[in-house]
Amino acid sequence: MDTATSPRELAHPERGDIRLEAVLHALSDPMRLIVVHTLASGPDPLSCSYFDLPVTKSTSTHHFRVLRESGVIRQIYQGTSKMNELRRDDLDALFPGLLDSVLTALARQAAAGGHRR
Amino acid sequence: MDTATSPRELAHPERGDIRLEAVLHALSDPMRLIVVHTLASGPDPLSCSYFDLPVTKSTSTHHFRVLRESGVIRQIYQGTSKMNELRRDDLDALFPGLLDSVLTALARQAAAGGHRR
């Protein structure tokens, strides 16, 4: 079940429908990890165009959709922009410590020189 | 770089070559999560045939290979059996708390009735 009610409202899984496997899959890509890391670094929603990912626009759109459909981010239209925010409350409630451990692991990997930015 | 030196020795990434993205991908499948959960539940290496996964043998072999090539498990031949063990020391050293948070999340999801066993 999703919460979309109009073409301008994007489909999101409800908290109870978020699956661990889908969240781990969403987090298993370096571009999507950059998005999650960036959203986790500040309190404000960010537009898709804020992220200067080194991929095509359609690939970037795909990455945001995977993050949204897995329940990792919420996307809301503001005018013609899609604004993105991390669903930290939902993820922390469902899977305590998971998001933080992934973000910590990402930082450690980056510090070790293995993370392409 | 891998440590394979003979056809009977299977390729494994060294600790320093284990990538967060690959580990998350390996953990993003329900069958592979069953394997990881089972290996994490006891101290002993277990043969592939110990796991009665509801998939074909070739799919099962694929799942074990993904786990091995990502660095999540170590596979060693014993006679004609492949024995599997979790690389917990390597994972905990690289990504502290990650494996435990995934196992905890899996248990919570199972308790909520969402995990097919």
C-alpha cells in the first residue's frame, strides 16, 4: 500500500511496509549513499538538483526513486522541484542503529581512501 | 586482489578490499539474510547443504558466492563440501556495529511477522 493520491503526490511505502531487504538494497549503491550521507548531514530537505551526481539525469532520477520506494527518503513536490528528506524517524523506529552504522561505515571507508566522492 | 592460489581454494577479498556497498548488496536478499542469520547464531562453520533454502541448487550456489565475493562469509572446502563461516572479525573491524544492527533489524522484522522463514 502506498500513500499517493494524485499524480503530483509520489508513492511512498508506509512505515509498516518498509522492508529491511529493500532498504539495504537502496543503500548498496555509491551514488545513493552520497545522497543519504548528504541528507543526513543537515536538517533541511534538498532538491534533486542540489546533488551533483556524476551520472546522467535519468540515472539520478532512478536512484532517487529507489531510495523513495524503499522508504529511505521522502520526496515532495515544491513547484517543479522534488524536495528530498531522509525518513530517519521511520528507519530508526523500525531498525534502530542501522542507518547510523551505515553512515559511520561510510565515513570510515571514506577516511580509508576507498570512497569515491 | 584475492587470496585464491589453487582451484580448490576459493577467491576471497582481503579485509582491506571489502567494500561497504558490496556488503550491503550481499545483505539485501532474504535468502542471503537467512544464511547470515544462521551462521551468526552459532560458532561452527556450516556446509552449504546444511541450509535448506527454498531455491534451486544453482541459485543457492549463487547466493553463497555473492556472500563470499563481498567478504561477508569465508568458504573453505572440506572434502567435497564447502564449509561457510561469517567473517565477523573483518566486518566488525571495518564497519563496527553494522552486522549487529542488520541482525537486530532482521529479528525485529521477523517478530513483526514480515519475514518469511
